Amino acid sequence: MARTTPSRPLDLAAVFPELAATARPVTRLHPRSGAPTAGDSSVGGPLLWPRDEAWPMCTKTHEVYEVVEFAAVRAAHHLSVARWSRPDDRRPTAEEEEVFERARPKEFGDLYTAPVPLLPVAQLYARDVPGLPCPDGTDLLQILWCPFMDHHDDIPAVQLHWRAADEVTDVLAAPPEPDVIELEEYWPAPCVLYPEQVVEHPGLSQLPADLGARVCAWQEETGHYYNAFSGAPGWKTGGWGAPEWREETPTEPVRCTCGAVALPLFTLGGAEWHGNDEGAWRTVEDADDRRCYPPVGDPTNVRLGDEKLQILRCPGHADHPPVVARVY
Ligand SMILES: [Zn+2]
Ligand SMILES: [Zn+2]
């Protein structure tokens, strides 16, 4: 079943003709809790990783205060999913209680020096994701991160790998996994994707000052700009990049090391819709989302406080390193 963003509540170009030129395609990934395989696009799913290629490890010494047992986090998640599928009997058994107990954070308060296998964050096949800017000869993007956040400026250590999927004939079946991770919410839970391309407009701070001030006034009066046009919530590719600040003061864009304004490649974290957006981003197929675990529109388990993470790319050179930024 596809997932569909409702049509916009009004014609933005009729209110602000200047904004017609700022519409950019963005692909909402619409992750939903599931059991993806290495042959699927996914969040938190198994990667199509060549058996003869070393699995990426973070070798930094991490300063951590608490850790949580990785296998227990995953087991507790799957138990919770299963419990919610049996509506009449959600009381955990004694064995289940034991798993939930193991999945609680434990004090660590030391330097964690062992190498840490990175965790799969997402895998995107070009065939599934409209507009995925694959470098020549590739059709698959894999994103991994270190499940400890003690990195420069608390920006997670993210790795990107572009591949040609048909070159991976011998797939690594059981990648190494960390014994512990820093927080439960740094484990992306397995989700299948229902990508959908829609249109997104820039944040107020990305507009010229005069136009930004007028749109800001309209936003304060009606709420429509952020509710329905700018900053599509949830996991997505493309669209407008950092900063997604909700302020009218123009802000410097994020740049590649070569100086070019970087383009957003991938945005992660956050729910697909909020209570206050009047349903503009809630997919029509999920209009009746009952309370469940995980929440229909927020199934990835990933939390970065109030922030999202954006991975931006050089517009001209596929070999320039990506830029990673936290955005609101
Ligand atoms: Zn690390
Ligand atoms: Zn560059």
C-alpha cells in the first residue's frame, strides 16, 4: 500500500507568487515498522553488504555515562511489537519482563575504548527513491552511524556508502554488532519504506529578508506556511537543506568544504506528522492511526532530542565528503 500526503490546503502561489520558484521536490520515505531484507530499501534493516568488505567500525574512545545492552534493546522492541499485535493480552510474561529489565540503561561512567561496529541507519535503492542523486555507476545508498554520540559537536559519526547493487553477489549475512550502545534511541528499528515525492518550500531563514518577513507575518497569522509547505516532517531525501530554522532572519546556508552551498541528501529523525499541523502531513492511508507500538507515523525508534539530522552533499562533486548538521 502506497502512502500519500494529502493535497495542500490552499494554493500557495496564489498568496505568494514569488514562492512558486522555491518549490523543490522532496521524497518522504514514510518508514513503517516491518521486516525488510537486504534486497529492500529500509530504515534499520539489513544492508546489502559484500561479504569480503570490512564492516565499518568506530575506533574513537567514547566518553559515556550510561550504556544499554544492544541485543536486549532489539529484543525488547520486537517483544513490544508482538504484544501490540495481541490486543487482548498485553501483559508481559515473566520472561518478557526479564528482557525489558535487561534493556534498561546501566551506569558506565568511563571511557569506552573497544571498537564499535556501526549500525545500519538506512539503505535506499535508486529504483525506490525518486530523485536519489546516485554518483555514476551506483544505484544504492547505505548510511550507517556510530551508536555513541560522543563525537565532534555531538554530531553523530555517519558513514555513507554508494554501491552498484548488482555487483554485490556474496552478501555478508551476519555483520558484527555492538555489545552495548549509548542510548536505546540510537538504534534505528527495522522499517520498510513507502517513498513518495512531494514538494517542499524553504524555511523562513532561507528566504530573502523582505519576502521572509511577509511570509513570517502570514505564518504567524494563519500557521499555514509551516503546517503545510515548509519543512516536510519525518525521514526524507532532497528538499531544502539546513538550516531549517523557523526564524525570519536570513541564515548562512551549510557549505561543502569546496565552498559550494550543500544540498540536502538525507534527513532523519522525527515523526511524520504532529498534532499541531492540522493533518497536512498525515498520510491519508493512516488517517485512523490508533494508538499502537511503535506509533504509525514515528516507528524508527530514533530520537535526537528536538532535533533532526541532515546529511548534505556537494552539488558538483560526488567525491567531496558529506556535511552533517543538526537541524530543528
Ligand atoms: Zn563513535
Ligand atoms: Zn564540494
